[in-house]
Amino acid sequence: MFKLNVAWLVTLAGVFVLATAAGLAQQARPRARDLGIAPGVFEPGPLDAITDVDGVKVGHTTIIEGDNVRTGVTAILPHGGNIFQDKVAGAVFVGNAFGKLAGSTQVQELGTIETPIVLTNTLSVGTAVEAVVAYTLAEPGNEGVRSVNALVGETNDGGLNDIRGLHVTREHVLAAIRSAAGGRVAEGSVGAGTGTQALGWKGGIGTASRRLPARYGGYTLGVLVQTNFGGVLTIDGAPVGKLLGRYAYKGDGSSTSSRPLHEGDGSCMIVVATDAPLDARDLRRLAARAVFGLARVGSSYSNGSGDFAIAFSTSPEMRFHFGETAPRSRAILPVDAVSPLFEAALETTEEAVYNSLFQATTVTGNGHTAEAIPIDKVKTILQKYRQ
């Protein structure tokens, strides 16, 4: 169990729930940088997490019950105020739409995000939408609100979790939102990543960040991923999945050949935050680079993989105040200045996926076991390829 900085234990309908703020001590398992893995050319922020972007908060609710329930909720708040009244510029990019991203059409149309971003399992999207709406309506100042665009994404954790049991409740979602805080972010088998699997191993929540040099504006960019997808795992350029014998499309097709379930299927949700003053157009381009970053880790982008990225800017220049009608001037980063952020999105997504794998612990549920990736074997492979 984690050492808690800010956390509480609650019991909801007999379910053991761990509701945590972002400020958790790091697990004993390493992160990518502990193994000398530092993708790209830019330096990370002090926490190497999405919460390095000032004001961004993350909260998890982890739900574990009996032998079959392994699921949860992760909430990302763009800032600590009333998000509906003080909307952030946002955009969505869809790599492959085999999945559910509730609220995406309004984000695409208006270029704003007005609620916490919530991640959960596939069949709990409706419950999460209801909870986010309830949370928003109850916020002081929203007494007259009659329309809320909840933004909820998912991956399918049905391999380890009794997904048909619909175990996520409104209270679980609200607990994740209310526990959200800045600081360190719990990773691996927590929150919406409790029951997920990725690239042949236990997946989960991962995060990372980059801070651009002053000559490129000094902006910070952070990514959080919910990994649940397949392919042929590549780490720091090394064909780790192939060498460890776990990868999509392995075997000769015979009934005795071992292969990962559903070949390369699965999904990945990516949330990108930056303090750079980007409008919705360039945020969508930024989100696209995050999806492209999955190629660096070996994603197969299969037919059954829902690959989605949500990007938002916390810049005050890009805020949209509810009911605002008067024209105002804004300073927006020009398109010729966004390329360093594109590079940062690629690097950060790659590292966040590694962190989701390295921090994940072995989980057994629903009659299946997803093993944590063996760190010692990964280190041996990386040492060989670095020679």
C-alpha cells in the first residue's frame, strides 16, 4: 500500500476504496528516470508530472473488492477554481475512435473545457458524466447553470475487472475530484489504471513533464496517460517486448501458440496540459503529437484501440469567462513558435507510458493475472543496447 501524504480511506457499499490526492510518496518500483531512461532533449519539471503545470490537480479513487473488482477513477482539474465559470482553452484529437470520450464534440466545436476531466472504465462513462454534472451544478456561483459539458474518457479494464458489475458509483467519481491536488501523482495500478493492461504487462496511470528553455518561452507541458493498449513494447529504442516474448501477433496462429488477448487491441487516454497560451487549433495539433508519441513505445494502433488525447492550456490569456460577451485582446503563441511544444509532447507521452508500466504492480482479478513488467530484465536489455 502507498505511504499517504494526503489521503483518506472510505467504504462505499462494502467496497474498499482508496481515495488519494496527487501528493503521494513514490512507490518502491522505479520510474523511467531511475533507470536512466530520459526520452528526448528537454528537461522535466521538478516533479516530472502533469502537476508541474501550475494549478493542475490530480485525484484518484481506487476500487478493490473481493476477487473480481479492480477498477477506479482518475480526475484531472485544469485549475483549482470554478472551471465552469473560468473555462480553459481545450481540444481533442482522435487517433482511432474505438472508444468513448463523452463531451468531445462540444470541445471540438467551442474549443473550451468547462469541467474536471475524468477517466474511468468503459461501462462507467455514464455514471461519471452524471457525477461531473452534479459536481458542477453544486459549485458556488453555478446556481443558474442549465447545461454542463462533462468530459469523460475511458479504457476497458474488463480483463481484470468485473466491468459488467458497474461498480463505479457517483460517490467514487466525486471522491476522485474532491481529492485532487497538486504535487506528486500516484502512478501504476491506481485510479482509472487499477485494472488496465498494456503492451503485454500490467499498465495503469503514468505521468511526466517537460520545461522548455527560456529561448522557447520557458513553458511547461505535462502529460498523464491511462495505458491499456497493445503492440510491441519498445523502451529507449530497445525491442523489450520482443526480447521478453510478450507482444502482439506472437505465434503461428495454431491453437497451442501463446499470444496476448485480442492481439494488439486496447486503448489509451492521454491528457496534455500546458501553460503556453495556445488556442484550440494549436491545442488540437499538440494533442495529435501526444497520440503520435505512442508509436515510440510500440503501439500497434489496432482496430480495437481507442486512442484519444485531450489538451488544454492553463494560460490566463486563454480563459473564457462564462457569460463574457465584450471583445478583449489576448496574446496567443504564434504557430511558428509551437514546434518545441510538439517535441515536448512526444517526449512526455513516451516517458509517461514507461512510468505507467514501471510503477504498476502485479494485479490479479476476474480470474486473470497481469504481471508487472520485470525491472531487472528490462535493465539487462537496456544495458545491452546501450553498449
